[in-house]
Amino acid sequence: MHASATPLPRAATSGVPAIRISGAVKRFGSLVAVDGLELEVPSGVCFGLLGPNGAGKSTTMRMLTGQAIADAGSISVLGHVLPRQSKLARARMGVCPQEGNLDIDLTVRQVLDVFARLYRVTGERRRAAVETALALSGLGDRAGDLAMTLSGGMQRRLLIARALIGDPELVLLDEPTVGLDPQVRQQIWSLILALRERGKTVLMSTHYIEEAERLADHVAIMSAGRVVAEGTPAELIREHAGREVLDVEGSPGELARMRELALAAGHATRASGPALTYLHADRADGALPAGRRRSATLEDVFVALTGEYVE
Amino acid sequence: MTARAIVSPGRIEPSAVAAVWVRSWTVFKHFWHTRTFGAIVEPVVMLLAFGFGFGKLVSHIDGIPYLQFVGTGVVATSVLFGAVFSGMFDALYKRRYQRVYDAMLATPVDVEEIVTGEVLWLGVRSGLYGIVPLLVACAFGLPPTPAMLLVPAIAVLTAIGFAALGMLFASFVSTFDNLSYVIGGVITPLYLVAGTFFPLTRLPLWLRAAAQFNPLYHCVELVRHCAFGLHPAADIVHVGALALFALLAWRLAIWRTRARLID
């Protein structure tokens, strides 16, 4: 049995977590995609899995649907132990994959109808579910068109509507806005915010900082197959970057020298293109070079922890 | 509370198989004219070419007019081609390029159910198209018999096996090009050593023995017996051989397709 569409208070975390991953390892030949992953997603929250490309986010998503089987560790989804009970878990979750796997030979309505059948939604309920999904995705007037004729943004909205057709308790969104225009990204964000309002548990992977900052109640930063930091965006910023940071510009040689000095003096820094950013600038005691002070962001945390630049 | 469908892990559920089947049927509704055109014209041309061309050289085989001999044989080859090619090309396309199977596996549907749904769909479609040559042969003078009503069932059973074999082949390759090996190395021999165009009695003994392991041969025999007189004892063996082949190909296709789809 599951919670219906009535809104739950945010982070109403009584009972079983929606997702519990413990010590998960997944290798592809010599590549270790997921390397001792620990992750717990409470039910009712929008959880952001933030990490650079290749951090193991998609493999984690595939492990949650039983499409990749962990080599070690344990995974349970909505209280069902994977991989044995994966089908039970999949009946209660919806998945929007990163790689477009929309059935482009079908019309919009047919895509939704076939997915309703795959989720065993029958009869009158199926018709109602298809209409609801059409309204949700704003594709009502394109219902009879082949999915291949839709724009990229419309296809993504259809993929999300398709993921919701079985009225899931848990929704997995793998890089939901990758490759989309800014305006279209806004549309997808409102769809995700609406899910959050309805009390669905959402696990969203992304490498866009802003997306995690705007949508996620809770963020885990992944790097090299494991979680390197976790908390609310505010907690992460406070802990890993402080209240204020300092951007100092200079030539690459100067920046490299400053970085060495900072390291020796015990100041945490991170590279940001043509500048060096001193983290925890509010706590530093006068020894910092001249530069521009600003509030710390999740981006500072992300780059400091993963060593990756962001777009 | 919403009434949620009950799913049972570890079992092949008819509702899941039906959903996979309906997806193919829905796509087919967009393409039925081209598929049907090909499925009808090809065997008809083959039949006319062999029947009238070759028929000038060979008038009768085992007392049967050559056109009627070939007409019954071509039922089997059109089932073979319809099922095995769709099994290979559709499965590879859906797995690798369109990623339909990946999308399905994120829903409460398992690899067993996908393969079963696909194979049953192709079995019914290719099996029913396979009857066309028989109808053409009837139009050219083959007398209809009541036993011919069994031909659709035989054709569907054969097509299920060959569709599963096609899916099995597709699971070994990553590109359409690689399927050429299968076509040249496996399908062409199957098609020639089945008694379709000439009776097996003209072949060397070792090839006749090998033909017993060719599912297509059993299909050819059954269709001919439906047209020219049943041999109950032998026919039960032929049906058994086709059923065994279908069962084996289906299990192997599931096993290999799972290895391809689940990391």
C-alpha cells in the first residue's frame, strides 16, 4: 500500500526510507563506476544527486531499477530488497531516463497508453491516466502526433509524463534538463516542483548546480562512484565553503603560486577559470590577498569537492 | 488509496506480456500496408517464378504438380523469413537504437516478459502472413482440403520458434552488418535443406539426416500433409519437433537477451 496524492509535509520521514543503498559497488570490466556508495533517501523529499559526468549517477539510477545489478552491497527501494524484489519496487516508481528512449514510432497518446499498460493500469483508469498525463505535459493538442515530430523539450515533458502514468510514489529523474534551452528548463523545473508539492519522493541526478539548488531539499555530491558530501544546500555551503568566499584574479602563474601559498597556510581554495577562490573567507584572519568578496554558493562546494569545473 | 496492480516477481505475467504485445500491435497499425505488401508480393513472385519457370522442367514431384509442391513449401520459407528477419532486425533496433527494451525494463516488466511478448507477436504476425502462398497455390489449382485449416496453427508455431531464434541471433551482435554472418551461415542452409523446392529424397543420405534437425523441414512436411493427406503418426512427431524447437529457442533468447540488457 502506498501514500496517495495527498500532500505530505516535506521531509515527513517516518518509517522506511524510499531508497537505501549500502556499500554498493558496480564494476564494468576494470572501470569501477560505483565504489562503495552509501545513500539514504527519506520518503517525501526531493533529493538531488549532484556530480560531474562519470561520477556514477546514471549507474546508480540503473541499479535502482534493477537494470544494473550491484557486484557488492545492498539496495532496497520502497522497502523491497533488490534485485530479487525489483519488480515490486518498479511497480511503485516512475523513471525518466537520461538517454532518450521514447517510442518515436508511436503517437503521444499511444506512448502513454502503452506505458499505462506496462504499469498494469486497466480499463477506465487507463483512459483517465492518459488524459491526466496529457494535461500535465501540456501536450493535449499534440496527442495524435507521432512522438518523433515533437521538439526536444516536448519529448522531455512526454518522458516525464510517461514516468508518472502509473501514479508512482517514487520518481527517478536522470539529468532531466540536460541539453535543453533555458526556457524549456524552466518548464521542466515547474513539473518537478509540482511533484514535490504532491508529496512524491523524487531522486534527481544532475550536473547543473542551479538545478540542485533550486529544486532539491537535500543534496548528495557524488564523485568517483561515492558520496563525498551530503546535506541541505545551505548546510553544504556552510560546512564546505563558509559564509563568504574571495575571488582573486591573476595570470595562471600567479594563481598557481597563490594556490601553493594558500595550501601552505591552510586556506582551502578552488580554481574557477581565470580566478582562484578562497573558501571560508569570512573566517580567514586578514592574510588573504586583495580580491572580490561574495556569498558562497553550492558551485564553490561542488568544485572544491569534485575538482571539476562546471558549465 | 489507489488500487495498485499486483505484480509477481519471478513469474511471467500475462498482463505484462500483453502490454509488450500491444505495443508491437500499435506500431504495426502504422506500418501494416508496407508490411503486408511485402509479405504478400514476395512469396507470390517466388511461387510464380519457381512454379512456372522451374515447372517447365519438372512437371510433377511424387505425383504432385510442381506448382502445388512449391506452393506448399513456400508457406514454410515465408514463415521463416518473416519471423527470423523481424526477430533479428526489430530486436536489434529496439534494443540498441530505439532503446524500447530499456524503457520497458524500468517498468514492472522483466526480460522474460519482453521476449515472450515479442516472440508471440511475431509468431502470430509472420504465421498468418505465411498462409498467403497457400492461398495463391489454391488460386492456381491446388484443391482446398479441411486439413488446411490446421496450417495457420502450424505456421504460427513455426514462426514463434524462428522469431525466438532471430532474437537469439540479435543478442549476439551489436550492428546490423554482423547479422550477415547469420543470414549466410545459418538461414540460407536452413532454407535450402528443408524440402521446399525439391524433395529431400534427392539429397545424399547425410544431408537427409541433417534435415531432421531443421525445424523448417518439419513445417514443410506438415503443410504438405495438410494439403495432400495427413500421416498422423509422423505428423505428431513433426509437431513435437516444432514445439521443442520453439521452447528451446525461446529459453535461449531470454537467457541471452537478459545478458545484453541487464548490466
